Amino acid sequence: MYTSQMKELIKKVEETRPMRLGVDFPRITTEEGQDLLKKFHPDFIEEGFRELQVGVNKGDRVPRELADLLEARSMIEHIELDLSEIVCDVDVLIIGGGGAGAAAALMAQEQGADVALVTKLRFGDANTMMAQGGIQAADKTNDSPAIHYLDVMGGGHFANIPELVYALVNDAPKIIKWLEDIGIMFDKEEDGTMITFHGGGTSRRRMHSARDYTGVEIMRTLRDETINKGIKILEYCPAVELLLDEEGKAAGAILYNLETEEYLVARAKTVILSTGGSGRLHFQGFPTTNHYGATADGLVMGYRAGARMAFMDAIQYHPTGVAYPSEILGMLVTEKFRGLGAKLVNINGKQFVYHLETRDLQSAAIIRECSERKLGIATPTGTVGIWLDSPLIDLIHGEGTIEKRFPAIIRQFKRFGLDIRREPILIYPTLHYQNGGLLLDDNGRTNIENLYVAGENSGGVHGRNRLMGNSLLDILVFGCRTGSHAAQKCQEVKLKKLTLNHVHNYHCQLENNGIDTGGRISPLLLPNYTHREVPEMQTFCGSSKDFGQNGMYLA
Amino acid sequence: MPQESLIDIYIMGKKYAVPESLTIMRAMEFAGYQLKRGCGCRTGICGACATVYRIAGDHEFKVGLACQIRVESGMHLAQIPFYPPLKGIYNIDNLPPSASSIKAYYPEIYRCIGCNSCTKVCPQNINVKQYIAYARKGDIAGCAFESFDCIMCGLCAYRCPAQIAQYNVGILARRLFGKYLLPRDLQLQQRVDEIQGGKYETELQRLMKLDIQELNNHYYSRDIEA
Ligand SMILES: Cc1cc2nc3c(=O)[nH]c(=O)nc-3n(C[C@H](O)[C@H](O)[C@H](O)COP(=O)(O)OP(=O)(O)OC[C@H]3O[C@@H](n4cnc5c(N)ncnc54)[C@H](O)[C@@H]3O)c2cc1C
Ligand code: SF4
Ligand code: SF4
Ligand code: FES
């Protein structure tokens, strides 16, 4: 329930609503955009970052919280391990059971490989399950892969690696077709025509969805198919370190049984990292949309083994995370709301940014509105936010549209007494996506032989900023490509002795560079929320340090 | 932050004082649990956190999602352990969208006694009994739509006296519906063929070679569909 004060403020939003109908706010120019980002986007807050002092990316700037995990000691440093006692021996080892991992597993098996998929939580407890909005593909007559290409590059500030974007947009229709084939219930017209929407930064309506359950629908179906295909699945068994062979090629991983706390040796001819994102590191104290297991484990393991990262200083803050009620703080309100015309307005009921700008620009604009301009709406728990005028959608598209398009999110708010069909939603940027990760080529290869990467823990496809609907696409395009390639590669791989020398070497590097790891060990595996105290408020918010924003993590 | 009042709850029999505004999940963490099982999305969409609870003095067992229910004073709770139902192993590519396909893998749906326990516990407010009834009748579309919001939390199966794993029936019906009964998008197929035929190759190659300034110009002058 909104407080009476908030209800009073909502009246202003209602008053100005008719004026927003059919009127577009001017778009931000390139120069204005650069200036806005520099002043208000968290990526430009210097204290949020530091330079790495060891490893292949030495000298590169990454979020502090990540640097702390990269410059930490291995969890297995003091564990006695017999590497010849192999409990899992396969052709392709896939680490991480989200969408990328499942797609890779299916394709690798189709190529005839013996595949094991190991994952930290339940198979499918993953960011993929949480995607509400949709998946892009240029399949309409007024669209083309070339137009999609331009949108992806522009969205990524032209830093994307062209070959990867080429693969992404070119494979997209094929991937949607594949999803149709395995039985995904896409939103369609009666004759089968896909119903598609805009997302931030799209120039054509190419967002395909399954109501606001797109990720759920894709993940549960991929999981069902993976089980049907008899692929070995090991749950609650995260990988904690990669294994290399004597020549420095990837050759397996050390797994950790979360329940029995045993370490297990898995050997493989090729290894695919698909461990997803890092939202649970709560960069700069931001709440996050990510699932519980999003702790950057893949980056940590890959980096220790010598794999190169790219764009790890580009973090995506989703402009519309829940700012109220606190039980669901940080939870995502999908961009599809804005795709359907919902606009962002301040405490005076005034719009202040074009509603379909890219995410980084919108986030920065919201932070500016709340900090420098002090036009945010305060909540009883001390957080501040901006109204997302959701009822506008029914006004534009007809009564019942919200109900039809957003059943899941309506339910999530209803549990706390809010009716988003009638009342606007209070939002603030939330930590959403890591734009970068381990650098890959168009077959998913890293710079370490026989080590592949796919999905959110990879970097290069999206440059510095990913557009909505391109990540589900990315994980399936590159999940499939990587799975196929890793399976084919197996045929030429000769098994050699397994080693953990790279871990030892990494520790030496830490020491030689005089790094005080302060007792830190990694990978993190699970975030630590066992605080007795309700976490402290955190201060951030653009460059205006005098303005407090509650960065309470838990949601 | 104002000091919040604490209430007593019982996690697997042990008493803990926790702030009353917390969800069950956050209360367990506050009490010192580092969750391993039973925690995924933390926003009510993944179905990992099924929990059974009872309020002191009341005999009734209630169930729900730990990440979505607020604690209450005197709550006794336990997370529901891993639920191991038998899942049919099928090849979706040669399974007709009919009652017989579902019957072949889940014959137990014919033992449903209509008790409605499943519907009563579903945190997604799905009419579970109804979708099982649709499955029995071979109404694949009915079963698919009715079960669409299922997050596979397992609570219905946990309560079912006929030992049905309803959510597995639901996903089979949805996949059959999506694959065989939902009409295909013909334009999509055409686009796949066009790409295979190389229709967009020249344009893409040209774009890939542009320098940033040229790309930038193209990008900012591109037309945007209304
Ligand atoms: C709330 C939300 C909404 C989103 N909406 C959209 C959208 O509408 N459209 C879109 O395109 N994208 C969206 N995204 C982004 C997209 O969903 C993700 O980027 C994508 O699904 C990531 O897929 P993945 O397979 O790489 O990782 P995940 O799906 O996160 O899977 C990674 C898996 O690896 C496991 N794992 C982690 N560490 C280890 C380890 N050490 N060992 C073994 N396993 C491990 C995890 O438990 C998890 O199961 C959204 C993301 C979120 C969080
Ligand atoms: S149908 Fe069953 S498994 Fe699905 S959400 Fe409802 S109770 Fe959970
Ligand atoms: S709980 Fe089982 S027996 Fe009862 S209505 Fe549901 S499916 Fe039928
Ligand atoms: S943790 Fe996903 S539903 Fe509760």
C-alpha cells in the first residue's frame, strides 16, 4: 500500500497524464548524452572502481567488489586433492545451468558428445528464469539483420566486436524458429504471426515474448528438453576452480558438493563456462535484479586460469527497479512497460526523459532527477524514486492491456497491496547486467585453448551497453555455437595429466605484486546475507554525495 | 532507519527474534542461515523456495513461497525439501498433441479425486485441478493456458492424495501446444531462408567495415518505427 503522502503525490501524476498522451519528449543528443553519463552514471563514479594489479587484465579498471574477488586466494588452496580420482569424465563439461548452459548442452550432445552440466543451485535457478521482457530477432518484413546490427552497435556505443554482433543478429531468426520447434508458447496473432514490441534502443518492433514469462518459458522448456535428452546433470555442485592440463589447456574443473562439502574432480576435453552474471556483488551498494547465484564465479575461475576479460568496467543499471515496497526492492520492472508507452515522471508529475532512451541514459537521467534536481519521491524507508506511469498503457492501448501483458508483475505487486493498473510504480535504477565478461570469439572460444564461454559471463557481444532482449538472444545464439564447437573440438583433444599449477602460480603473482588479500577467498559461490542487523543505508547517487539513497541489498 | 519491533518465529523448531517486516526468506537469513537450497530468484518467479508453516495455536498447515510471505508472530516453519517426482522422458518431435500422449507418461492423472487441494495451495493462483481435468480430456490447449503461470514450485504435488506431479503434466501440455497447435509464423521461416540464402550478407559486411563515425551517422539518422 502506498502511504497517504504518496497517494497525495500520485494525484499530480494523474493530473498531468492526459498531457503525456501522444506527445513524445525530445530525445537526448549524442553530446548531451555523453555529459549526462559522465556526471551521473555509476560507471563514471571513480571510487566504485580500481585497477587490477595481477593477471592478463592488469591495469584495467573493474568494479572494486569484483577486483576484491579476483585478487583473492583460491578456495581450494589448503585442500588435499587427488587429481587422478576422477568422478566425472566426459567430453564436454558445462559449468552453469542457466539458458546458455542448457543450450550448449543440447547442441553439444546433438554433435555426439558425452556431456555433463554442473550447476550451483537447482538447474534453472538462474537469471534466465527471471527475464520478463522478451527476446529480439529481426524477422518482420520492415526489419532486417542489418537494421538489428545497427541498433546493437549503437546501443553498445560502437564498442561491440563486429563479428560477434554479426553472429548475434544473423542467427536470431533461426533461434526463434528453434524455440518454436521445442514448443515455446510465444505471443502470437491467430494466424501465427508473432506479436512484437519495442524495447529501449530498438528501431523496429522486434521483441518477441511469452507474456511476461519469457525467461521462465524458455528456461523451463530447455530444462525439460535437457532432461529428456539424458544429459548428465549435477545440481548443488558448483565448480570452484578450473583444471588445466600440462600444456595449459582447459581440461576439467574441481566441483564442490554444497551439501556434503566434498571436492570432486571432473575431467573433460573441452570446458564451457556459463555461470551468468554478478549482480549479487552489489556494486556500489546497489540493489539488484539478479538471482541468488549471480556471484561472478565464472570470471574468477576463468581469470585465474589466464582467460582475458573485456568491458568489465561497463555495468548495466536497469532504470526501472522497484524502489517501493522494500520487500521487493531492486526487483525488475520490465522495459516492456516503456515499450508500451509508460513514461517516467518526477514529483511534480513532469516527464524528464524520453521513455525509449537506452538504459544507461535513462538510469543517469533518473539519478540526476533524484540527486542534483531533488525531484524524486521519498519513501517511508528512506529510499527515493521516480514514478513509472504504468496506467498510461491502458489509456494508449485500451483497458485491460496491462492485465493481459503483465500478469506476473501484477501479481508480484498485488501481494503487497499495490495495483499497478491504476497506480504508478515507484522505481529507481537497480544493478542488472554485466555488459562485459570473458572475451570470446564467434565460436565461444576464449584465449585459453579448450576453454569456452557463453552467456552473461562472456564479454564483447554487447560492447558497453546491452539492449533489452539481446541477452536472451545472446545466451541462445552463443550457447548453441559454443556447444557445437566445443563438441567438435573434442575429437582432436588428447587427454593429458591434470594440474592446478595455474592456481599456485596465481597465488605467487599475488604475493610478488605485494597484494594483501586480507583473508579474502573466492569464488564467492553464495552471497552472505546472514546479517544480524538490517544492512546499513548506503550513500551513492551520481556525483551528488550529499544525497542519501538507501542501497539496502536484500530483496 | 527507525528501530523495528521484533517478533518470535520458529525455524525448524528453534526460536528466533526477527523484524516483522521481513519475508520468511530474509528472516531465515537474519536468523543466521546461509541458504543453500530453497533460494533462487528471491522475487517469486523461480519456484525454488516452497515452505510449510503453521501459526502457533492453529492446527492448519499452510504453504507458500518463502520469498513472498511476510513472517508472523508465532510462525513455525520449515523449507520443503527437494521433491523428487517421476518425470516422463519423451521425444517431443514424435509425440502427437493428444490425450494419449499425456496418458502414456502420466497415467496417474486418471486417479485424481477432485479434492482441489492443489488449487488451494498454488502460490500462482492457478486452477490446478482444472488443468489436470483438461489434460484428462485431451484438451491440450486448455491445459497449456491454464497451467501457463506455473513456476514448478512443487507445492501442488506435495499436497496431492493421488500422487500426481501436476506441473510435469502442465509442461508437457504446453510444449505440445506450442509445437503442434499454435500456428507457425510463416514470415519467420521466410526470414530464416533469406538469411541462409545470403540476402543480407552484402549489407552486413558493409556495416561491419564502417568506422565509428560513419556508423554513428547511420545510427542517428536511422528511422524508428512508431
Ligand atoms: C530480472 C531479469 C530480467 C531480465 N530480462 C531480460 C529480458 O527481458 N530480455 C533479455 O534478453 N534479457 C533479460 N535479462 C538478462 C538475461 O536474462 C540474462 O543475462 C541471461 O539469462 C543470462 O543467462 P546465462 O545462461 O548466461 O546465465 P544464468 O541464466 O544466470 O545462468 C547461470 C547459471 O550458472 C550457475 N552458476 C553460477 N556459478 C556457478 C558455479 N561456480 N558453478 C556452477 N554453476 C554456477 C547459476 O546458479 C545459474 O544457474 C534479464 C535478467 C534479469 C536478472
Ligand atoms: S501448479 Fe503446482 S508447481 Fe505450478 S505453481 Fe502452482 S503449486 Fe507450484
Ligand atoms: S490434489 Fe491431486 S487429487 Fe486433488 S484435485 Fe489436485 S490433482 Fe486431483
Ligand atoms: S526464490 Fe524464486 S520463488 Fe522464491
